[in-house]
Amino acid sequence: MEAASKKTILRIELWHVVMLLALLVTLAPGKFVEPEGLLIGGLFMGINFLLLSYGVAWVLTPLAGKGRVKAGVGLLVVKIAIFLALLATLFFRVQVDALSFALGFSTLLLAILAETIRTRMKLGT
């Protein structure tokens, strides 16, 4: 993985953490969101994003270079299945507040958007 890609991924995760904490500090005291659900949603999405971004670099790219694309795609399918099982467990066993989870989950999308806007403004495009 290129150094620029690593920096971008880390900046996105930094935006993600800052936005998640800002939402927590702003909305949790007024009982607008369940803090545990918000943090679990953000943590779930952050870990998924890191595994996906670094997993492509560490696992899929070397396997593709050796002509084993199917093995790499198989590993990606296993990761998706594991995360879907974890998600189902969170909602059916742990009883996480869905709205708070979705808000925490969505902060990564906002972080990606914020980093994209920051990069475009820096480049002047």
C-alpha cells in the first residue's frame, strides 16, 4: 500500500473518531442517543473500514499477484459473513438501540466526505 493511501485512511479514521466523540458529547447528555449504541456503531464501522482497506493491501493484492484472485475474494466473503453475523448478534442478542447504532455507523461516511472535501480544497479543485 502506498504511503499516501495509508495517510488518507488514517486521516479518515481521525475524522471518524472526532465526529463520533463530538456526537457523543453533544447528544448523550440530553438522552437523544444511547451512548453505547453510538459507540458500538462507530466502532463497528471503524474496524470494518480498517480491515477492508488494509485487508485489500495485505491479503488481496499479494494473492492477486500470485494468480490466486479467487482465494482473496473468498477471504473477503468470509470477512463480510463474520461481520454480518456480528451485526445480527448485536441486534438480536445484545439489544443495541438501532437509531444510535445507525448514527455511529454513519459517522464514517461523513468522515470520508469531510476528508474528500479537505483534499479537494487543498488541491484547489
